Amino acid sequence: MAARPATDSRTAPPAPATGPLLAVDGLKVTATAGAGGPVPILDGVSLEVGPGECVGIVGESGSGKSLAMRAVAGLLPSGTAVAGGSVRIDGQEVLTLSPRERHALRGRRVTLLMQDPFTMLHPQLTCGRQIADGLRDLDGGNRRRPGRAARRAAVKQRLAEVGLGPDVADRYPHELSGGMRQRVAAAAALAGDPELLIADEPTTALDAASQGAVLDLLRGLQRRRRMGLVLITHDLRVAFSACDRVYVLYAGSVLEHGRPDELESDPRHPYTAGLLASEPSVRERYAELPAIPGSVPAPGSRGVGCPFAGRCAHAAEVCRGGPVVLAPPSGAGPETGRMSACVRIDGIGPSLAEPALRRSASPEPRSEPGSEPGSGRASAGPPEGDAALVATSVDRTFRSSAGDRAALREVSLTVPRNTVTALVGESGSGKTTLARVAVGLETFDGGTVSVGGTALPAGRRPGTADRRRLAEQVQIVFQDPYSSLNPLRTVGATLREALAAAAGRERGDSATGVAELLGQVGLPASYASRRPAALSGGERQRVALARALAARPRLLICDESVAALDVSVQAQLLNLLASLQRAEGFAVLFITHDLAVVRQIADRVAVMHEGRIVEQGTPADVLDAPQHPWTQRMIDALPRRTETTGGN
């Protein structure tokens, strides 16, 4: 990535600040749309970000991470309002600014980089146009756009700064990979040269290599510009590898704060310890991942005292008696910045610092003795036998006016019954295309595909009768359950429809069948009357899984189905899926970019790169001794903790 010349006044670092770049003190936000009056969402959040410092904010969905930073940027959603506290950027109070002044602040002093670059990028505008729209020159205090040639040159510089060539300026977002779109979104967000960049889950949907590249990009830009960076993430590995300091939020309150190495090695709050225990390991497989029971309480249902008390194994009466107060734990002076809100930390601290109670699974099998790792991993894998999925030499090319793109090239893969096969690879490598072929949503040009003994025709989609037979053999669970569930239908109606579609396979009467399905995925029968909007992300994904299991398929395809979930909810879903798979005996094709998840759940793993399967074997083989350069690159790109280099 090329840095812009030091003579470019737009990239000159700001004058050294006498205090923090961002100071949030006692921020309170309430929901105002309810009939019962304002309901607290954020309850006195305080945090600081120094110039040239990267600060992480971690916590489960519903903790208030994004809402706090939207309040900083003046982008609170309708139905919410600031109810107290202070937000200062370089000493300037921003909560008292007029809407026009707050609008002028965004892009010039503070800007947001969203999780999904499609949220930020207009699909009908070229990438160059969208970067150019944010460019501004300062001329005697009057903001004006530069000329066309200057804008083109500036866009080229901005693309080079994020590691992209000038040709990207003339391309549209849909023509780019996920990682490239995120880079363009970063270039657009930084076009106004803000002093503070807020990155909200910028790497959630990316593979390890793209994730590492985006993190390196953001950190490099932040250091060169001496810009403040707030990284919102539910991925502890990302926070610990990229941030100088980390705040742990839960139910609208900060429960712990400190350096990444301190939080990782010596958590001083049970919530932090629970998140760490739920994190899967890429090096070791566990018999079961510990998961924090329950979920984040909704606003309005949070009692007095520690909001985590209802889920905490160490909770006592004292935890429910007073407000949450951050204070230095024993042995940490105020000058260290280490803070905890646990009133019992002095008594329970040693138990939190002990290794989590995680039992290692039995040793993972490796390749058969005498097999050649290179040829064995490039082959179709285990014998077909009574396989749930057999793909042999499958090709698929997408043709358009912009040119042809080969999505699948001679792909051969076998998924045996009663096993979990993980499919990993970068964005655009062909993983989802293969999954869509297997469920009949996508055609293929050549080769053979058989699902549960049902052969799929090449060159066309299955007919009505074949689709019905195929639905009995294979079901798919997508990454975003909210988009795959009808928001107007209750959970019960959705599951009754799925049961009725499973011709001759209903579980007794519909009410009993719905209750059985909900119980199977760990949800109470009363959830049948709820709609998707009333469920958490993890609960919606459980409903999506229950709908897929209604047909009792021989093959279940999970396409990044835990990628966007919090680490504890992810652990709950992985444990549930493993338990169901063992009990029901179906096969799973598990598509993921998370190699730690692969280690925990898969019996075999196949690696895709540029439409080809380049390596496959057991997780122990592939993850511990990768043979293909792309596999090695993915492993090398896994987040690792860096030395703190903060500006404070």
C-alpha cells in the first residue's frame, strides 16, 4: 500500500492534542418510542481514545457497542435520544451542536466504516465517484470541490493508499470481492481526512486473509495519519490483535477496561472470562465449547446492580444491590488504566484467571498410514459409499458483458453420511456456488452432482419432481436468518409450513411437530407465537435450523451460519449442531471462513481457491501441516496479538 506524499496537506497529522481525541463521559441513551416512557439503553458509558490510538469495544449483540459510537457521530436511530453525559472531540463538546454543525463534523472530524460495505457504497455509482464525493479542499475556510483532474488524481491516491489499482475507480461495487469492497469503503470513509475513524465490525464476513489485510490496512492508515481508531467487534481475536486498549460492554455498561494482554491473561470480570472461555481454538479441539447461558437482557428488563448478575455463576446478593461502578482492581493503580466493575473481583479473581474448564476431545484422526499427503489431499477425499453429497469434476462459469468468470473448476468433493465436512476459502472462491448447486438453486455446466442418491442435471435446474425429492435430501441454513425468515409470519407458522412441505414426514399433528422442532433446537414451545423481530440473532438462527430439520434431511448445508454471531452464542450453536448431528445422523457441509470453528466441528476439511479444491484432509492434517500455499496463507493471516502502540 502506497502512502501519500508528506507534502499533501490533507494527510498532515493534526497538531498534538493536550487531552484525548475522543472523551465520552457518562453517556446515557434511552429508547423514546415505547408507550411506557423512556427506557435506558446506555447507562453511563465512559471511554477515551487518544490521537494515533486504536481502541476496541467488544461485547455481545445488544450490549450497546454500535449505539454508543452512533451517538458520538450524531447518527442515533429514530426512537432513541441522548439522555445525559458528555461527548468531546479534541475538547469540543458535540452533543450541544446543532444538527447542521453535527453534519459538518461527520467526514471532516469523525466518520463511520460499516460492517457491510454495501451499506456504505451505492450500487449504481462507480467506486471512484463515491470516493470523490467525500473529497474536500480547504480554501480560506470555504469548502469547495477540486477540479475533475485533481479529483481523479486524488481518487487514484486514495485507492493506492488502500492497496487497490486505479482501474477500481471505474468499477461498480458488485464487480469486486468482499475484501475489495471493504477497502473501497475505507477509502471513501477516509476521503474527508477525519481525525477519528469508527469501524463497526469491518471484518466480520471476511475470510482470514482478507480480514488480516483489512486490519493491517486500518492500522497502517491510522498510524500514518496519527488518527484515532475505534474498532467495534464481537471477535476477541481481532480486538486483541489490533487494539491498544479494549473496553468490554454489556447491557449498556462498561464492565472492564484494560490492555489486550491484561484482559486475555488475567480477566477481572466474569463476563470477560466467559467470552474468553467461549472462544474456539484453532490449535486444539474441545469436547464441548463452554458458553455463557442465557442472553443479554433487553432494555427495560435490566434490574438494579450488575446487569450480568442473572447469567453469572459468581453472582451474590451484593451484585444486585447497587449501581455499576468502574474501579481499579486490587494490585492495579489508577495510572495503569485497568478497571473492573465487579464488586466481588477480589474474592473471585483467582478463579477467573485459571484456565477455562474445557475438555479436549479425543485425538483427531490423521490420514491413513502410507498415504501421500499431497495426492491424498487433492483427491475427492473418502470413498463415496453411501455419501450424502458426491460432486465430481464440476464446472460453473458465469458469463456477462463484463467477461466470463469461472466460479467452479473441476471440483470434486464427497460428503459421507454422519460426518461434518468443512469448506473454507476466501470470498469469491466458489464455496457458496457449490452449495447453491447442491440444493438446486444454481446450475452447473459440466461434471456430475448427486445428493442423497438423487442425480442433478447439468446445464439446467431440477424440475418440479426433482426439486421435491431434493428438498427431502438437503436443506440449507444461511448466514443471515432474518433475511431468510418472513418477518410477518410467526415462528409457528414458518415451522408448520416446513412440516407440511415434508410430504409424509410430519411429526404428528402440526402443534406437536412445532413444539418438537423448537425443543430440538433448545427453544421453548411458547416461541411459536413470536415473530423474527422479537428474537435475538442466535434465536433466529435456531429457528432457521429447526425449519431445515423439519424435512429430516440427509444433508444439511450451513453457509456461514455462525459468522455474524457473538462468540458465546456461536459456542451455543456449534454445541447444538454437533449434538443434533450425532443424534440424527445427517451429514453437514459447513461453509465457513473461521478456521477455529473448523477445528471444533469438522471431521474433514476442504480448502477452495479460485474455484478449485486445492487441499483436503482431516482438520489435524490441514491446519497443523498445510501443504498448499493458500492454506498456509490463511493460517498465517490469523489474528495475533500485537504490541501496544497507543497514543496515550
